[in-house]
Amino acid sequence: MDKKPVIDPKGRQQPRVKIEDVARKANVSPATVSRVLNHPDIVRPELRDRVMRHINDLSYTRDSAARALKSGRMRTVGVIVPTLALGIFAEGVEALQNRLSESGYTLFIANSQYDQRREFQELQSLVERGIDGIVLVGGSHGRELRSLIEQAGVPVITTYVSKAGGGIPAIGIDNESATREMTEYLLRLGHVRFGAIANVVATSNDRSRARLEGIQRALSDAGLPLKPTQIIKADYSLAQGRSALRQLLTDHPDTTAVICTTDTLAIGAMAEARKMGLIVPTALSITGFDDVELAAQMDPPLTTVSVPAAEIGRGAADYLINAIAGSPVPKSVLLPYRLVMRSSSAPPRSGEGPARRRRSRDV
Amino acid sequence: MDKKPVIDPKGRQQPRVKIEDVARKANVSPATVSRVLNHPDIVRPELRDRVMRHINDLSYTRDSAARALKSGRMRTVGVIVPTLALGIFAEGVEALQNRLSESGYTLFIANSQYDQRREFQELQSLVERGIDGIVLVGGSHGRELRSLIEQAGVPVITTYVSKAGGGIPAIGIDNESATREMTEYLLRLGHVRFGAIANVVATSNDRSRARLEGIQRALSDAGLPLKPTQIIKADYSLAQGRSALRQLLTDHPDTTAVICTTDTLAIGAMAEARKMGLIVPTALSITGFDDVELAAQMDPPLTTVSVPAAEIGRGAADYLINAIAGSPVPKSVLLPYRLVMRSSSAPPRSGEGPARRRRSRDV
DNA sequence: AATAATTCTGAAATCGATTTCAGAAATGAA
DNA sequence: TTCATTTCTGAAATCGATTTCAGAATTATT
């Protein structure tokens, strides 16, 4: 007779109910129980029901480790975002998880803090866990990471961008074209003296770099190329938006339009403008990017670019689910962004730059 | 001779490197390789190094499914939050993941959308995955869920609250005492006509309920109990903050202080106040809860309660890591909140309620 | 140098579910 | 009623890493 330790080797309180226990209760073989669970249609209905009853009686749940070992599928996907502090990433992850959950997948999450080395380490740890699919953000990753992906032999998709290097499929928007359109819109309003605030300090942030390029290209095409001092580089915090605006207006007090690569920066810039006594948009037009919840609630409401974060998350889930199943998948998915014109942008005051005066109602 | 299919049964491109392959290359048994990996100190150094070299050469990583099957430990924790759209949850999850990662754990994430049934289903799916620990938000959960936890025999901790039902340990702040303090502060400023905006529509949200109770208790103690019409119930959106304020001031135009259970609601209320031509804080004091990044940047900056979300996340991680290891753990952890007095609150204008006048600079 | 004590290593069993293969039962045909 | 099909079910092998147990190799002791 086997010795049955009080505490089983796995340290659980009560020994786990196994498929064999169900089989014994139901007077069938473990194979049949397994079939009831995985291919119900090939088991005689009455037998199936009987087994099912016992499964419920014992509240049996199969051991996913054993299952994964045999099948080689964990039914698990991993996502690595730069940070969850940014609403659009949180929103995307939430949509991703919801869609995966509908298909019986669970989601591992990790964050890289915009650090490529950390991204690599986190991915390595996820790959070791045997994930079936990978979601990344953005298109710039180290070659080390790309070879890890290849070695893992698991489908990947990168998000929030329209294309990525190394043949990795992408789902997202064309960031460059979005800011280009935004800039052209401001040009049409009559602006000629621009400034740009871009969060391009992290080398891995190709979204913001593309956005900055869109601005630069549109202005070059219009014969108004930005001087280096008209471009303020920042990280992604609200406070940096404030200081960036201050610096920009110190160097170029006659600026009439400031294009930010992020709503957070734009909101910071607006706060600073207000503090400096500049009326937005009369004295200064400010635009953002992302269309976070707050953008519409600002005073004045912020002109920005709406990013379909939830759609990106859902799309990434669908892509991976299909790819894992071996179904055909598109090479990339380009989603539409939406320019949202609100009242933080307007034509410039005729000729002159923003005068430093107290806020007032006389405009 | 075995047939070696081109595509292995697990569908991977190149067949996985197994411990046996390493063993063969290194001329040792699989047992030794395993020991090198798990108990390096009991293997003769030179042998250990030789095996290690081959492990690296073949870039072998062990199959976590097989490992988990044998050991019963997945080195995985699951967290279920109501939503990631709320910054404090995103921040907590991020801190949780960072701390877990340091200890070699990976994090499953799921969201419940404040729906107890969904929370249960997501947890069930996580438990089936064999997670070693569970992080929940708040203290009100169905008894179904509690029995699932018990059956899983896995440590749990609930977060953002100071106590939970059913003997579940908690880490967080005392929400009720925080709003009570806030209310007492407003009483000291001289306010006597209060309104409350609380996101208490979701039955599972015991944080906001506790916050509302704190307000009510403080006011009752001061002999100024709130009438039902002075309490506006909302969900957690900014737009609801706006409409709530409008409704409150319709019923009680002489209100001088509005206490919100969430910054999001408070920010909405401030936006609406501005639109109605009410100067904050002169005509109306408004306070929030959470101290989101934006709160400090509002105009005027928002008086609120700062919640140590990152600390909660880290603490939850530490708790579970210890509990899983069998180390002693505290029954609960009470963290300090911080009242942040900013300029959205001030003494009431002597006697009168907020007059409906256009915003102006004459105050 | 011979034996005892100690340290290492390998063979084999094990974790729990899945699936192949073959045989049993049930159905249909003659 | 008997034989040929078809449909179900069960025994046993398998996934890959871990660990026990016992035997081999090494070192210490007299």
C-alpha cells in the first residue's frame, strides 16, 4: 500500500482531484473522462452526461501543467508594454485581455519602462513560461530580442505602429501621417511660427519619433523647416510639458502653434500657458496626440489625434488567436486614426505673436 | 526506429532542446543536468561548469510545463482588477509586476469591470492555470469566489482596503477614515452645506462605499447629516461628475462644499462648475480622492487624498512571495494615506451660497 | 594497504492529462 | 441468426523535468 502523506508533495491542503478519481467514480477509464472534456461529441450522450455529473460533483478541474506538457500549448499569451501609466496602453491591454479571455486564453503582463534591456529580460522570462503568443509595443527592439522571438518559434505582433522592422507584423496607426495631417491643418489655419514638443528621449519610442518626423516633414514641405531650438525633447510626463513650453517660448516668443506628440505633454503645456497668462487658442494653439479621456474635458478642449487603443488590443488578440491556430493572418493591420478638432487650436492672431498679458475676457 | 516527423507534435519549428540532449552532449545523465540547474552546490564544480557550458551552447531552457507538473509550483501570480482605466489600479499593477519579476514570478492579469460574476470566472480560469497566489481588489466578493479560493488552497491578498470579509488578508488604506478626515477639515474651514458625489453604483465597490460612509459619519457627528438628495450616486466617469454636480446644485443651490469619492468625479465636477460660472474655491470647494497625476495640475489644483498605489502593489507582491514560501506573513497591512490640501478648497464665502454669476476676476 | 566514511552520479519512478491502437459492443446487412 | 461494419471504450505509451534510491567513486582513517 502506498503511503499517503498528510500534506501532499505539492504542499496543497487537500490532495487535488485527478482525472483518475473522476474515472473511478464514474466507472469509466481516464481516457473517457478526457474525451468528455476535450471531444464531447465523440462520446455517447448518456455516458457523457454521467461523467459530466461526476466531474461537477467532485468539482474537478484539469491540471493545466500536465495538459500543457502533453499538448505543448499553454493557452497563454504575453504582453510587454512600456508602462501602464499611459492610458492608451492600459486601455489596449484591457481590450486585449477581454478578447483573449473570450477565447480561453490568459494574459501574462510585463512592463519595460521604455528600456530595451528590460524588455528583453521580461520576454525571456515569458518565453520560458511557454507562452503561445507575444504582444509588443512599437517597432524598435534589439536584435537580441528578435532572435529570441525566432528561437521561441511563437507568433508575435507589435502594436500602436503601422510597421515594424524584421518582418514582424504590426497593428496600429500611421503615426507620421497623423501628425503630418495635424500640421497641415494648422498651416491651413494660417500658422507660420511653430514649435514641437516631443517625448523622444527613450530610444525605443519609435511612435513619438515618427510623430515628430510627421511634423518636420509637413513643415519642410511648406517651406518652414523647424530649427533645432523649435523642437523640445522631453519624456512623457505632464511636468515636462510645462517646462518644455516655457523653454520654447523663451527661445521663440513669437510662436503661435505648438504641436505635442502626446496629450500629456500638451496638457502640461496648456497648464503652463495659462500660468503665463496666454489664452489658448487665441494667443497660442496647442495640439496633442492620443485623445485621452481628459483631452475633451480641458478648458479649452484639446485638439488631438484619437488612437483606437481598444481596437488595437482586440486586433492583436484576434491576430494571435488565428496565428496560433494556424489560420491565415494578414501581414499587418493599418487602423485609421482620427483628427479631433477642438477649441485648443484656432487661426493665429493676425501677424503678431503671443503677447504676455494677463488672462482677460477682452479677446 | 522512431519516426521523426518534420513538424513535431507541438507544432514548433525546430524540435525543442531537451534536458536529455544536454545530458548526452555533456556525457552525463539527465539527473545531473537537472541538479546543475536546481542545486548547483551539490555538483562537483568542474562537472558543473562543463554541463553549464553545454547548456549555454545549446541555449537550453527547461520546459516550464514539465517543471510545474513535477513540482506543483508555477511561479506565477494572478491579479484581477476592476479596470485598468483607473490610474491607481494601473499604477498598482505595474508596481506589483515589477516586484514579482525581481523574484522570478510572472503575472497573469485580468479585469472584472466591477462585475462579481466576471471576477469569479476570470479567477476560475486563473486557478485552473495553477497560479501560486492571487491578488484581488477590495473586500466584497461573492461567497462563491471565496470558496473557490479556499478550494484552490493558494494564498490571496486583497488590496486598496484595510480589511476584507472572510478572513482574507488586506493591504491598503482606511478609506472611511480618510474621507472622515477630509470632511472634518472642510468643517473646520467653516462649511455647513455639503454635497457628496460617490461612485457607489457597482455593488462590489466597497472602497467608495467606505468613503461615502466616512463623509456621512463625520457630518452626522457634526450635527449636519446629509439628506439623500445631497448624495449623488454615479459611476466612475468624468462625465458623471459633471452631471452629478449639476444635479446637486439644482436641488441644493446653496451648497458650498462638494466631496467626491474619486478624483475623476471631482475633476468632472470642477469642469462643470467652471462652465456654470462658479469660481472654485471661492464659491464652491471641491475635493477628490486618489491624487491622480492630473489632480495637482488642475486650475485650481485639486485637494484630494493620496493613495499609495505603488506601495500597495509592492506590498501585495511581498506578501504573496512570503506566503508562497511558507514564511510568516502579517494578517493585514494598513498603509497611511495622505491628505493633500490644494487650492480647490477654501473657507466658504461668508454666509451665502454660490451665486450664479459669470466667471470674473473681481473676487 | 585495507577498510570505513563520505561524496557524487545515474537508473528509474513519478507528476497528470492526452491520444494511439486495438479490441469490445452495437448496429446493419444478408 | 450469422457475419460484416461501424461506433465506443480502455490499456498503455507519452510529454519533459525532478528526485529517490542505490551503487560507484573518492577521500579519510587505522
